[in-house]
Amino acid sequence: MAAVEAALGAARAAGRPSLVGYVTGGIRADWTELLAAIIDAGADAVEIGLPFSDPMLDGPVIQRASEAALARGTTPDRILAELRAAGPWPVPLIAMSYANLAFRPGLPAYCAGLAAAGISGTIIPDLPAVEAGGYLAAAGQAGLDATLMVTPATPAAQRRVIAAQTRGFLYVMSVMATTGTTAGQQDASRWAVAAGARAAQSREDGGGRPVLIGFGIGTPARAAAAVRHADGVIVASALMRRVLDGADVAGVGQAVSELRAAVDGARA
């Protein structure tokens, strides 16, 4: 068990919902300070977005964040170097990337580089689970939790397979849409996806890995609603929208504090 699964599993055992934040690496010169503020405000883990020129799963906010980072000359190697320089970090970090960035250096080298920078987990959303065998092996060899995703369109049988393969947690993409959007889906429908994912995980020894909901979790109220149906939430676009709008480090930290209070209050 790597650090992501240990941290989120401990939160679930304590009856506390997990909150996973996000920052696009290199979005601003002070991006590691943004990361520190997200952690200090109560995030249990943080995704580090490795900017890519064609982020097919991301909506306009994360696309703009990636463009801003790339315009500054950001590269994966630079992000990892800055993480090493500013670390160590008190919560697990999870690299959120695309297959192109992982396969270009080779999966073993990619995963080893993440681990050397202090990253504990990895997500590659455009890599189908049925083709992820080499990736899962490379991540495991490097000591990383490789997290897989399920969507509203994932058949129940495939959901069970993914639930058995994922590490760290099971990522529930609650809508068939890009990040930062809701696509008009009713909450009852999105929570049903999480319920199905939890049922799949419950078949695993020890109750399975935590189930977290992402996509469209943009407000404290929505986050609070989500953790009534899952073990935690991932919030990305809502935070990067604030950064793109010019929020300072304290402002981003305040936004995470409000999310933390909301999800904790939902279980009170």
C-alpha cells in the first residue's frame, strides 16, 4: 500500500471524508506556494496537473491553466524539479497526466521520475483500463498508487474489473463531460454512479479502496452533497478558476478551507 491509499484509507476509517485538491504545475511562478496553501487548508492529497497541449478530458478552465503553464516554459521535468526543491510534502501528491507524457520517456522511467520527486500516485485518464497492464506494473515497481477511473458509461462488469485493479482510490467521473462542467446531469444520476462504484469496491477484501467523486464538484454545497454518497471528492477546476482570475495564495487557501468545512459538516 502506497501513501495515497494509506492516507485516504485512514480518513475513511476515521469516518472523515477525503478532500483532494489540484494545482496545475507551473501555472504561476508561485505555484508551489499555492500547493502549500491547499495542503495547509486541509486537503488530504493534491493532484499535480502536468500540462499538456491537447488535454482531451479537460474543460476550458484546466485548458487555460495548462496554456498558462506551457507559456511560461513549463515542462514535466521542471515541475518535478520544483517539487523536489520545495518538498518534502506532508500529504500525498498525485500526478495527473496524459498518456503521451508517460509513454514518451517510457513507463518505467516516467513512474520512477515521479517517485524520485516525492509523488505518491499517478492518474492517466486517457489510458483505457484494458490497456493499462504495463502502466500498472511500472507504477507498482516505482511504489506509486496508480488510480483508475469509472464513468457513467462503464458497464457493471468492467466496473468490477477496474475496482479490483485500481490503487489509491477509485476515481468516479460522475458525468460524461469534461472537467469543470456538469452537462446538465441530475444529482440523483451522478450519485448513482458512485453507489455502483462503491458496490463494486465492497466485493474486494477489506471493503475495497476509497471511492472519490470528481468532475463538476465546484462548490462547497456540491462537495458536501457528494460525500454523502462517496468517501471523498476531488476539486480541480473551481480552484484553478480562482487562480486564473488572479486570486492570491491566501484566497486559494480560503477556498479550500470552505470546502473542508463543508465536507466535514456533511458528516457531522
